[in-house]
Amino acid sequence: MATFLHRIGQFAFRRRWLIVLLWAVVLGAVGAAAATTTSSASSSFTLPGTESQRAFDLLGEKFPAANAEGATARVVLRAPDGEKIGSADNKAAAEATLAGLKDSSSRIGQVSDPFVTKAVSAAGTTAYAQVNYTVAAADLTDADRTGLDHALDVGRDDGLTVEASGDALAAPEVGHAAEAIGFALAAVIMVITFGSLIAAGLPLLTAIVGVGVSTTAITGLSAAFDLNSNTSALAAMLGIAVGIDYALFIVSRYRSERADGYDAKEAAARANGTAGSAVVFAGVTVVIALAGLAVVNLPMLTAMGLAAAGAVVISVLVAVTLVPALLGFTGERVLGKAPKTAARTSTPAVTTKATIGSRWVAYVLRKPVQVLVLAVIALGIVALPAAQLKLGLPDDGSKPASSTQRKAYDILSESFGPGFNGPLTVTVDDPAPETARAAATDMSKAITVLPGVASVSPAAFNQVGDTAILTVIPQSGPGSDATKELVGAIRSLATESASATGARSMVTGTTALNIDISDKFSAAIMPYLALVVGLAVLVLILVFRSIMVPVKAALGFLLSVLASLGALVAVFQWGWLKDLVGLDQTGPIMSLMPILMVGIVFGLAMDYQVFLVTRMREAYVHGADARTAIESGFQHSAKVVTAAALIMISVFAGFVGGDDAMIKSLGFGLAIAVAFDAFIVRMAIVPAALALLGKRAWTLPAWIDRILPNVDIEGEKLARHQPEEPRQGMEATTQSGSHHH
């Protein structure tokens, strides 16, 4: 591996114009392809194999008229305080608003009149109208949406409170400010680490190229395959993260090879052979973790995982080809204020930075047991709240308090009861219409007497009469446990009804769908963790030729993930310190969160593990004893890993500034998980455990040793391929230099 990448590094360094040109062409081609495909990414998701999805499909088939694809809006009208919506003035204002709605767009199918449909609250203060469009939300134009907004303003000007919700409303613009802030912080951290603007700019530049290629490719694909809009957000987050990390590792290795006295071309090739192999293996483990998301069997999650895995693959390719090519252009400027000759490597600047690292690692090696026990207990305590983890999906009730959707949600919940925002749809079907009719009547009676039911609408049948729809309004809100229990109760009634009458009854609707999705995710977390950790241990055994190191890496990772889930629950579910992250509304954790977090954090954790420990193993392989190996490996890589982790934390923390609660929690969860993993697990637990294991850490049972192929990440072959001592290295470089000129 090392020699192969060494050759690639040399080639890229020599033919740098060609490599840069190739990447430019790729970026241009992908961009052009993405530009030609129009259609925005969708935000709907399907859930194969769940009851709510089967019922949903049934409705699409039996009630084609109630086209589920058309965009909808629900407009809420409330009279001024102390007045009734039905009084002459207010009714006129309401009807003017509805007339305005009808005329707001040519694509409006119908606008219901609340005074006809009896959609007025018991107190008579509030009414709502349902607006149905003839096209899907993605196909509405800006003109349609502004028309809707203007129509709402008509009622507001007449003194009514008018709010709206539904997919016909314009989605809030996703700000890129967050990513920009994260990027700026990343740049500052790199300048501090490298002491050179050029060296700091290089990883940022390559990360931008990689993310540019992968996100534009994904945008093109998502338009073609109708992927979810979150797909590219995840790929971008991860692409920036690993893209910067990988380039950082190679550039910093290049600088240390230069300090050892190799010339630029050889240093670039060597950095590519050593740090580059580590990048490739770190990348492979991450790709395994992300492709593993397919195990959950949720099309949306599979797409997100594969898209992010693609972004990682591109980041790896950029790192091992574009980075050495760019090193060829920058020449000496990458080295910053570092001296050019090998003789004066120990400048004060370098030693002070090293001493923080070396003082820390010396402390860990002196008291490994205390450090290990303390770190494990601390993470364990933070992880405790994770036992209370509740999953859910965001609805309008979790939107920011200033948004019209949230206001509409609150008014409806106050006037029509909390369950109004989360109606359950019960379908009853049977090939024989009379059976369907009898079963629907029975179900309706049985559901009405269940505890927690506010109301059940009369059954509505399709033309043929073989399918009925009942709408059940719970007494509890969509996210509450009581509603979840009610869904369970209706489903057990359905089982009884099926055995009594033979007709099939199913529960669907957004609320039921959310409950099913959350259940599916909760069930999937453990198998997913087991799969990812298992595969990673195998890859790491191959890399480190050791059993203990991979097992320890995996256990440490589990600790940091559980601790970060604990922190998430404490902040986003219980609302501790919620003002600090600017959270309006506590609630269940977004269903996708834990699994995505496992995938992403795993990726980064393996990066840090591979970079820290390969340097230690390298020292050990080249003849140092176990203790010295830990020290020298730590001193070499701790600074870079610290910088990489701080960069990730700043990129992710940038997302906490967003409005969207889901993105906010993802950013927070990832930032804190990286902090735990890099600083507590990799910098304290790993060296302490290695110190306790001593030589045993690096041994492999002979029979396994025989089976495993030798991947040579450490560049043992490179060490043989060129003299190790910098002084001979200087002669070697002068000789190779004389060949060139």
C-alpha cells in the first residue's frame, strides 16, 4: 500500500498541472450535469414494510381522487379577542380571505368554507379552511407561494389572526452562514497549527474541491432519483469534515518529512505513502460504516448513507492525488516559519507545542490506571441520560415560535384540542363491500369507547364500497406517549376485527407513520452498531496487526457515542442549558439522529484512531520499545489530531446556529461526540490502555498473522527503500537532485 501511494505521490508531484486540470474537468463536468437536471429534492419519505405505509398505499389506490400528491395548506382564522369568528364583520373578513385564497393561484383545486364544513371551534373563536392544490408541493412556483402569503395578509389587515401550515408554504431558506462560520474557524485553527497561510489554505482548498464534486453530483442524482433534501446536507457535512482532516494529515506529514531532510518531491511521495495509507484505511472504515446504513432498510437512510460514503471516497481520492500535486506548486511556503535545514529542527516554537503533548502523554504513562478509570467513569456518567432516549419526527410543533406554521399549530391545538394536529387515519377494507361496511361500523363503535379518543368521524367509503376511511382525533398531542398507546390499542382492535369479520383494518396518517419510523429506528440502532463496530474491528486488525488495539478502539467509540447521546437527551429532551444552544422547544430526538450520529462519529473516530496509533505502531515497528513508541507517536500526531478535532467541532458547532431543530441537534450531537472521542477517548483512554498493555498491544497470534495479508501502512518497505537517517537522507536528496538538473 505504502509503496503504491508513494508512486502516486511522485507522479502527482511531477505532473501537477495534469492532476489539477483533471480535477477541474471533473468538477466542471459534474457541475454542468447537475445544472441540466431540474426539479427540487423532495422531503417525503417512504417506509417499506410498515403498516402505516401499506395503508397509505392502499389509500392512493382506492381513493385516487383524494390525491395525496397534491400540495395542501391549512389556513387558520381567529377572531380578535372576545369576538366570535361568525359575527358579521369577522365572517366577511374571513370570506374575503378565502376568496383571495381561491384567486391566489391557477393551481388551486379547492378551498373549503369553514362555515359550511363546520370547521369552527366549540368556543366559536377560531375556524380553519383546507386549501388543496392540483400539483405537488415541489412543482409550486414562487408566484403561487407569494399569492398565498398575500391572501393571508388580506385577513390580517381586517383584524383577524391568520396563520397557515402545510407543504404549500415556502420552505425557509437553508442558510449557508453556519457552514461559512465553521469554515472560517477551521481556517483560523489551521493557521495557528501550521504557522503558515499556505499550509492552512491547502486542506481547505482540497476540501472545497472534494465537497464541490460530491455535492453537485448528489444534487444531480437527487433530482434524477428524487432523493431526500437531507441527503446532500449530510454529504456536505461529512465531506467537509473528512476532506479537511485527510489533507491536514498529509500536509503535516509532508512538513515533518521535509524537516527530516528529504527534498520536496521525495517528502511529498513519502507523506503520501505513510499518512496517505492511513487516509485510505480511515476512509475505508468510514465507507463501511455509511454503506452499513442500508441495513436499516429505509430507502431514505440508505440514500443518505451511500451519498455520504460517495463523498468520503471522493475526499480520499482528492487527498492522495490533489494534495501532493498542490504541494508541488507551493514549494517552500508550506513550511511556514519552520527552518529549511534538518540541523535546526528544535526551534522554541516547535518545542513548546510539543511539550504540552509530551507532558500530557508522560503524565498518562505515569498514571495509566487513574487516567483510564477516571475517563471511563466520566463518559459513563454523561451517558446515563441516553437510557431515556425518545425518538420522534419533527412536526410543526417543533418549529421556531416565530414561524406561521408553529403559530397555526398552537392555535389549532388550543381551540380544537391537542390531538387535532395529529389525526389518525384508520382504513378498513375487504373485497366484499358488505363485509367492509359491517367491519367499519364495528371498528368505529369500538374505537369511540377507547380511552384517549376525542372523536371518530363517520366512515367515508370509496365508489366501489370496499374501503372505508375513519378519522380518529386523539385527546393527546401527536408526539405524546398516550397517542402512541392509542395507535397500539387501535391496532389490537384491528387484529380482533380481522379474526371476527375477515376485513383488514390499518392505522396510518402522519402521526402513525412517525411512530412506525421511530420504532423502526429504535430497533435498528443496536444491529447497526454491532455491524459497524464488527467490520471496523476486522479492518483495524488488518491495519494494526493486533487484536487488542482494534477492540479497544471500538469500545472507546461506543463510550463516546453513548456519552454524546446522553448529552443530546439532557439538552434537547430535558432542556438543560437549552438557552445556550438557542433551543425554543424541547421534544423527542429526531429519529434519524442516533443512527446518523453513529455513522459520522464512527468515521471521525476511526480517523483519529488510525492517525494517532499508526504513528505509535510505526515507531514500534522501527525498533522503539512499547513505552517510547507511545510517546513518540503521540508527540508526532497529537497536534494534528487536536487541530483536526477542533476543526470538526467548529464545522459541526456552526450548524447549532441554524433555526431548524433537527439540524441544530445534529450539529450539537456531532460536535460533542467528536470532542468526547478525540480528547477523552483517543488522547486519554487510548494511550493509557496501550501503556497498561505494553508489548502485548502489538502482538498478533501466529495463526492470524499467517492468514492476514500485509498492508504495510507504516511504510516499513519505504524505510528499507531509502536510508532512514536524515543525514544520509540529505545525501540521497542531493544525489537525486543532481539527476534532475
